[in-house]
Amino acid sequence: MRSFAWTVLLPLTVAILGLGAIVTWMVAVPTPPLERRVPGLDRPVRSIRQKSEKRELSGTLVTLEGKPSSVPGEWPRFRGPNLDAIWEDPSVTLARSWPPEGPRRIWSIEVGEGFAAAAIKDGRVYIIDYDRDKEEDVVRCLSLDDGRDIWQFRYHNTVKRNHGMSRTIPTVTDKYVVTIGPKCHVACLDRLTGKNYWLIDMAERWGATVPPWYTGQCPLVENDRVILAPGGPQALMVAVDAATGKELWRTPNPRDWKMTHSSIMPVVFQGIRMYVYCATGGVVAVRADDGTILWDTSEWKISLATVPSPLALPDDRIFFCGGYDSGALLMRLKKEGDRIIPAVESQLPPQQFGSTQQTPVLYKGFIYGVREKDKQMVCLDLNGNQRWASGPQYRFGLGPYMIANGLLLALDDDGRLTMAEATPEAFRPLAQARVLEGHDCWGPMAIVKGRLIVRSSTEMVCLDLTAN
């Protein structure tokens, strides 16, 4: 009996003492106030910081042994000096035929996996590259003579392989070189020394969303202003001062359109200079002076990936094209009172024309481009009607093309370069050679004084196209 009482009373006593301790603690320790759960406050710390404090970004400048070339000339940005992918230099004669091995190779270098292509100015070649081992974006300044690095500017950026990493082209002015990295980092450097003026993360500063397959937008620089399209919640497009990185104007984003792989193109309509951009939900045009929206339309948009840029045509028209069976669209700008109205003139089915990646070339009143459906080069008139197609024996895939001194140059996926006459009469090939051994040779070409720079996914090559 005594053993039973002890068995019952001991646990009961312990329980009473424990309850007393809990009551004492609750009285002695104040209860923290409970806050109502607000959507957004449970995001990762980085997401909250993006809206408040601006994290200081920095990089490292490395000076190397390369020397600038004495070869003059410039191809200073995406699609060249006039943003039209046309090079004309009457002082240079290009060869109209090549030996079996192709044009002479001046130099070649290894590059990080991607499609980032070259800009050239005053004997220097500029590219943005990626170092996977060190997890760094690398802005490289190379010699046009031998491809050796003159300087490199590096900053940390963790990028996983997603069909390549870097895929944009720098813009070079007399003073600056401006680049956009795969995750929306914008760097402005001294073009001669590589000194860093500023480094901005568009995702952090303006809430940009890094596009699928990373950033493909190339920076536009005009009058020492860097024009960008972050596609952030409050910043569809922005202009910043090249010297300081200070924001000069900002375009609101009422439709919440996001960044694409397309690049901003200047268009002049009745004396009004505007910047036209293909965003995720449609096309927008803003006044170049202050970023005011002049017009927008959802008549042209691509569901998967918007890559080609707008192509301005004569008579106030703009040509848009895309891949994934989007076809193409012709639009004419009209003035109604104080308003500018973008009116659709016609839509081209994919069988007629469409382009997955490259922007067509307007040359002497005709449009040249590679059609997505059958990968043939075609020539169209200004209404989109076909003048000729290259035929099934000449297919070019997703590779770049341009016009150099009246000759059409086109690179296919596997590095085969074709030269043809740029004429609306017929497709007239002159020469063809394999100039790269890699694959996915999609980066746009650059040329000065007959020196052509092309790349595969992992190699960049400089070729001599001159007639010796």
C-alpha cells in the first residue's frame, strides 16, 4: 500500500512543481508583440534589400601584356556604327573568292561558353566573357593584331551553364566601354585603361528579372547617356549618365512588361527621336529626351523568347520578326493630333518569314535575313514579298549575317562562312569555307579594314577578308 502511494504521489508532485515553474516564467518574461503577416515580408533577405539599400558593387582591374593595333576603324557596338549591320569602306577591297582552306586566320582565342560578340575601336577588341573557374564576369580588351589581352575588368557573378553564359556586345565610345553581363550587371569603364566608373545590378536597382537564358540586351549609348530596358516594376526603360551612373530619366511600367533578349533601337518619326523596345508583353516607344511613353502596342509579342530587335524601314514603318512560329509584322506610325498611333499594315506567316535570333538587314531598299522555317537566306521587298531564297543547298540555321562592301556574309551554326552578292536579283554565292570548328556559332560578326571577327560557343577568330 505504501509503495502504491509513493508511485502515485511522486509524479503528481513533479507535475505541480513544473506547472509552477512555467507560470513563474510567463509572468517574469514579457510576451513579444505579434505582427500581422504582410505579403512580401517573408521573402529572402536579398529580395527585401533590393528595394531598400543599394549594395556596393566592385571589381578588379588586371593589366596585361597585349598592345593595341595600329589598324584604324571601328565597329563599336551591336550591328555596327549605324546599328544596321552594314560595313562600307571604299579604301578596302575584299576578296571575291577564297582558297580551299578559307580566308587567312590572323588569330584565335578561347572564350567562355556563350555567344557574346566583339566590338572594335582603334585597334582594340572588346568582349564580355565569363570565367567559370573563378565565377566572374570578365570585360576583356584585346589587341586586334594578335588577340592578346590588354586589360581585364573582373567582378564576381555566379552563373550556371544554361546553353552558354555571356551573350551580349559591348558599346564603345571615345571615352567609355559599357557592357551588360548575363545576370543584368551593367559596367561602365574607361575604354583605354579599363578603369571602372560604375557597376550597376539592374535586378537590384530597378527590379529587373533576368530573362531565360540570361541577358541578351546590348547597351545603347547616345550623347554620354546609357539607355537600358530593365523591365522592372517601376522602370520599363531608364537613362543613366555615363560618367556617374546617375539616373537621368525613368519610364514607368504600367503594364509590368519584363526584359527580353531584344535590344533598344532608335527610330526617328517626323523629327521626333524615340527608343523602340520589344518587351515581353508588346512594343513600347519612349521619347529620347525624357523617357516619356509615346506609344505602345501589344499587337507584336512573342510567347517564348523575344530576340530580334526592331528594324526601321522607310516611310515611317517598322519591321518586327521572331521565332517559334511568330512570323513577322509590318507596322506604320501615324500622327493623329498629338498622338502617335502604331498601325499594323500586314502580318507575315512563318512560311514567309520569321527569325529566331538574328535581326534582318535593310540594304538598298530590300530586307535580307534567314528564314526560321527552312533556314534559307531570303531577300524580301519592303512589303515582305520574297524576291529570292538561297535554296536547300544553302542553309544557315541561327547564325549571324551582315553586309560588307556590298557583299553578303552569313555564318551557319557549325562555322561555315558564305559570301554572296547582296543583290535583289538572285542569290549569287561567291565563296564558302569552314572558318570555325565549334558549334552554335551565333554571335554577331564585327569587321574593320577587312578584318572579320567571328565566334563559336568557345572560340573567337579574326579573319583577313582583304584581297591580297
